[in-house]
Amino acid sequence: MRIGLLGFGTVGKGVYELVSRREDMEVAAVLCRRELELEGVRVTHDFTDILEDASIDTVVEAIGGVHPAYEYVRAAILAGKNVATSNKALMAHCYDDLVPLAAEKGVLLRCTASVGGGIGWLSELERVRRVETVTQVGGIMNGTCNYILDSMTRLGLDYGDALRQAQDLGYAEADPSTDVDGIDTWHKLIVSANIAFGASLDMDTVPVSGIRGISGEDVENFRNHGFVCKLVSHAQRGADGVHAWVQPTLYPVGQPEAAVPMNYNLITLVGDVSGRQSFFGQGAGRYPTAYNVVQDCVDFTRGRGYYAPCGEKLRASNDAKLPWYVRGDCPFAVKERWGSGAVTQPVSVADMHRWLKETPGAFAAAIAL
């Protein structure tokens, strides 16, 4: 296998190092903006050099973002090259185009590292689907947010100090918006649900709220009532339709989610035969992520392409009702007060997210039942 590697940042460099140890594949060319010298490897600033090289049969995309990653990946598929990517934004937004196109062109496409870093979550979903129907997926999918919330809970830090600590350790970017506003988790949920359900979940119907508005007082309120806050995703398909969302959620101390430390992930599926299975591990980092990119390349040598067909379009209704902790000018029926926050009577996910959008500075966390 001869690989054209797009990007030489955290993940790209990790892929290069892992591939360099192997005899069954090699990095033949690297697309990189900066000047770079790699022994025996062509380094280029022009993607056409990789696209038009007939000896390169596989493209590894490690650039991130939707553009120009989408244009590069689409062109590679049209040129008959297999593609492995760690790009969850690309796969969430361009799912309906790229997955059918790869099938049409007879090339292999995989993105195991896009969700769960080194956990191998998506390949496990593929395996589970061979035997049973997956009815639910979700969990803690973003290590940055989990680190911030864990530091606030364990160390008593306020949000700003916990964020700065995460940035100093390299867990959060200088602009952490994609993580703390829940967008990264949202992308990962869409990719996971599409594979789990063998469908295409309408992203516009999946609401998302993040942790930016959480305060130290909120965390203290949770602690005083025996709860821990986590940012979680949830997608469930049943007889009453599809429910899917990303939002802060309170778990009782003692629940598995409440105990997830530092920057770790805990991702769960529910099957109609096996029941609940959870997968715990490093959700990010150079080598955990690169590990699953290389695993995808190995899968290509065995003829394994995408995990599930791109099936029917699904819309999430989100009429499920949950109790919530809210801080802000709450218009919902209140069950009890926790400091300056309030616990509501059950409110639909759709109504709560609508209120959050209309109320700057408000914060809400669902309470796990």
C-alpha cells in the first residue's frame, strides 16, 4: 500500500511514524503547507501531485475541517483511491455525498479515528450490526469538555481556570468553541448514529448545547445533591421515532458516567440482543488517533470498506421529557430550588433547547433518569 498523507500535524505525524514501522505500507507523499524534509518521501504543497500519482492507492486525510478536506477526499474517491480519515466534521456534514460515492466508485472509505480516538468505537458498531439491531448510541465523546468538568468537580476550579488548565496541557485549543459549545460532540454523534442505525440522521433536527455557561456555583449545587455534570450525546431509535441531542447531563455519583476522569471518553451502545455495552479509553491524542487511522489502512488490505449503508433519512423529534437543572429566567414549572438554580418538572428536549437559544447566559443540564 502506498499512501498519500494529507496534513502533517498532530495526527498526520503520528500516522507517518506508525506506518514507517510497517513493511506492508508506506507513506509515499505528504501534502503539507510548511517546508518539510522526510527521507524517501515526496513533500508537496499541491494536492494534484498526490491525486495524479497512479502508484498511490490510498489517501489518508488528516487536515481537519470541512474545506478543503471535502474537495480533496471527493477527488481521491473519484480517482479510485481508498480514503481513511479522522475528520468527524467532514463525515458528519458530507455523509450523504461521500459514503454513496465511495460505494458507486468501488473504493474503500473508513473513519474509525473520527469518533473515540483510539477506542475503535465505529469498527465495534460495524461488528455489532452483524448480529443485532442497535437501538441507542451516545455518551461522553469529548475529552476537552470532560477534562474541564472533571477539574471543576474534583479541584473546585471555576470554568475559566479549568479551561486555561486544559489549554496549558494541550487538551483545549486556543479557541475552544468547537469543543465547549458541543459542536465536536455533535459531529461525533451524527457519525455514530448514522452507522448504528444504517441511516442518515438529519443534523438540523439534532439540538446541541455545551458547557460554556456552567459556573462553579452550579457544580457546587450538583455536588450538594449527589450529582456530577458531564457533556453527553444521545441518539435513540424506537417505535416512537428518533430522539437525538447533545447537552450537559447530571448523573448520580456512582454511575459509570459520573466516574469518567480527566480527558477520557465513555461511549455506549444498546443492542436488542447484547443489551448495554460501554467503551472507555483515550478519546484523542496523536498516537491513539493515528492508531485507528492505520487500523483502517490495514482493513483496506482486507477489503473492508464503510461500516454500514447510507440508508433512509431520519429526523429527530426530541419530544422526550426530562427533568432539568436550570439557571436563568426559567419559564418552566419548578419542582425545587438548588441555590440560584432550579430543578424543573419534566420539559421536552426541544422546548428546553429552544429556550436556551432565546436566553443568553442561561445554563441547563438534563437530569439522568
